[in-house]
Amino acid sequence: MLPKIFTRKRISPLDMSPEEFRNAGYALVDRMAELLKALPKKPVTTGEAPSAIRAVLGQESLPEKGAPAGKLLEEAATLLTEHSLFNGHPRFMGYITASGAPIGALGDLLASMVNPNVGAYALSPMATEIERQTVQWIAEMIGYSRDSGGLFVSGGAMANYIGYLTARRARADHDIRKKGLKDKRPLLVYCSEETHTWVQKAADLFGQGTDAIRWIESDEQQRMDTAALERRMRTDLLEGHQPFLVIGTAGTVSTGAVDPLADLARICRQYKLWLHVDGAYGAPAALLPELTELFDGLSLADSIALDPHKWLYSSLEAGCVLVRNPNHLRDTFGYQPVYYNFEGDAEDPGLNFYEYGLQNSRGFRALKVWLAIRQSGRSGYVRMIREDIELADTLYKKIKNSTELEAFSRSLSVTTFRYVPPGWDKDSVEGQQYLNRLNGELVNRLQDSGEAFVSNALIKGNYLLRSCIVNFRTSLSDIKALPEIVIRHGRAVHMEMQQEKGLT
Ligand SMILES: *Cc1c(COP(=O)(O)O)cnc(C)c1O
């Protein structure tokens, strides 16, 4: 007799009937729509401690038996809507985390259901072409070459790693894929002090060590000093080193500064170096005609990293890397193992994204971005990004006019500032140290309050609050409310610190 499994239709614990899926899905979508409605009235975050969250979640060990899908989704929706930080909240202005476009949430559901493996064309025909088209649209958005190519990755750091590795493969004076780094002239990377920490991870993990990074000083506006760059490079060349890569940043993480990209492109051409631009945050602002000058030179980069989950308002995760000549990608990452049958028709071959990057199996990250681009169009993005910048500028001006807040910078949609008690001596060493402590505590206080969420920056030894608006839900009323919230908490922290001082 055949075992039971072969004599009846197989019913797996993880499968769902179309009917069950429909019911659970409708209920979940209802919850999501309620969240959208309630969002502006909710706190940005509950600010609960990890132990409180663990208590809510419960400490049961691995469940032995299963449970109905609908009930579990209901439970998960409650846990997450009641105990999350909402970066889609109108008053979330911390770090560089965008309000995710709702169409992307629905797109993710679709992507997950069809579940294409976008590593190979044969496994994901339509998904591959949608990803290819999305990459091309992003290149078009920022005025990059139409012949460029690239792919989606998890975020800005990963996109930058791909640029880094591609540059190294293309510019090293030997076959680095075969020979590696051993006994070779040291390969050097040049970037400003304001460069995001991904470059340390890259130099470290890809075998060169962080000493291979030449940190170039930046000017008053946190942009790379290109004269210092050239001086340093000449010295290194004389000493037998091998510069291979210059990294320019288009929108630094602290203050939104944009390096002089056209100068960097000229230097790279002269010394035959690869120019990679980290535009994880700022590159989408190149869409705005009024910023053409600021981004001059971006289109000359050999590669560009850009984060759709930042200023293209995609939900996490979505990073994108563009390479002017995409053959460099295959030349850096491609292998054709015997167990793959992905070559396709020689006349009309499919694009196999696994040959373009570090990942093998790949999810369909591009769909949510493709949908958002189509929903909003170029003009929609111009409007949203322009409004974010205008709001940041309005905030800067409001702070400038405040007697208790001090404005430091505004570039792109980043504004930095701090709380200064009236009449405070900020020039003495003790006065400055006090302000640093006060504003450090103030950031924590604001973040936990749930009223508004800003993050921090350190400029020339000054600890600052930092607002970054990549949020299509933030409006003028939120910006008007922020100074009052900051001052109220600032006064409270100051008073407590004064009382403590009085006690000791
Ligand atoms: C955010 C950011 C990164 C890192 O991107 P992730 O998406 O967090 O991996 C790198 N560089 C810059 C300039 C950034 O703003």
C-alpha cells in the first residue's frame, strides 16, 4: 500500500486556500488603511524600553503547533501598529529614512506572492525587465547616461560596495580577481572626512585595511577640498602607491553637503582614476532644474550609489547602483558555473542580475520603486523633493529668528541647530561643553517624547540637533511646531542640569 501522502491531495501546514488568503488579506489591508488614517495622531514612537517590548511580545519558546494565518496576521498587525517608530509620521525628521510610499507596500505584497528570483532572467522574465527599466528611469531622473546600467541592492552601503569593487577591478594595475592584493602596490581610496562610514567597512572587509583610505579635509561647508586632494595624491604617487578611486559625496550624511563633483571628475580624468559618487541621500535632488549647478559633474561619475529608500520615498529596503559602462559590473562579479543554464538565446539574451553584483538569489525590490515612479511621474518627484527642501529652509529661517535656538546649516533638506539657554556664554570651553551635554540629552528626550523625531550631528566639536526631511507627509504646520517643542524640552533639560549643579 502506498503511504498516505500519495493517496490524497497534499495539504501543507503553510499553504492557504484562495478563500483563506482573501479573507486574511482583506482584513490585513483594512488594518493598514486604518493605520494610514491614524498615523498623524499617533506618537512618532512609543519610546518603550526593550524589556517592555519583550514583555508585550511574550517569552514563549519555539511553538510546537501551528496556528491559523488570519489570527497571526491580526496579532502581528496589533503588535506593530502599537509598538513601532513610524518613519512615515509627518513629524519624523531623523536620520535619512523616508516615509514609504503606500503603493510600495501593496507592490511588495504582489512581489512576494509571485516571488520571482531576480538573479536570472529565466527565473524572472518580467521582473528582470521591470528592474532594468526602473534602473534606467533612475539614471534618467538624475541626468546620467542612457547607456548606463546597474541593479537594485538592499541599501546605500551595499550600492557603494558595488561601486567600490567595480572601481578596484577596473583600475587596479593587475588582474585583481585572480591575483588578489598580495605583494601588490597598495591601492588607495580618496574621500572627504564627511564620507559615510561604509568606506571604512569596504576598505576593511575587502582586504585593503582602513589605512588605504586617504581622508581629505573639507571646507567650511563640509565639501571636499580638491586642492588638498591633488596634493595628497601626488605625494602618494611619488611614494609608489596606487590611487584607484575618488569618492565624492552628493549629500553628506551630517549636513547634506555636495562635494565639487565637476572638479573631482576633472582630477579623476587627469590621473585616470575611477570617480564614484555616493548619492545615497542627495542624488535624487539632481532632478530639480534649480540645482543643476550644485550637481554639476554628477553625470561624469563612473558609478553612482543612490538610495530609493531615502529620497525616492520607497519603503525599506531599496538601494541602487548605476555604472556608466555596465560591462564593468559583469567583469567584476560574473562567473558562469556549470550548474547554471542561464545563457539564453545568443540573439536575444536575458539579463542575469546575479552577474552584476554580490547576491545570487535576489528578491524583487524594484517593483515598489517602479510603481512609485509611475504613480508620481517625474513632475511628482520634482514637487515632493522641492517641497522637502523648502520646508528645511523654512525651518532654518525660523530657527535663525529664535532667541533660544541657534541655526548652523541648511543644505538640501538637512537643517542643523541647537538649543542655547538665553544669555548663555557659548564661547568659553565650559560653556560649549555644557551645551554639548545639554543638546545630547535633548536629542534623547525629543526622540523618546514621540512628539517629533530629530537626530544629531557633530560640527566642529558642536553637538547639534539635525532635521532631515525626506518625508512627503511633513507639512508647514509640523515645521512651525518643531521650534516650540525643542525649546520646551530644551528648557526642561537645562533646568534639570542647573538643579543638579546646584546640588553638587
Ligand atoms: C544613508 C547613507 C548611506 C548608507 O545607506 P544605507 O541605505 O543606510 O545602507 C551611505 N552614504 C550616504 C551619504 C548616506 O546618506
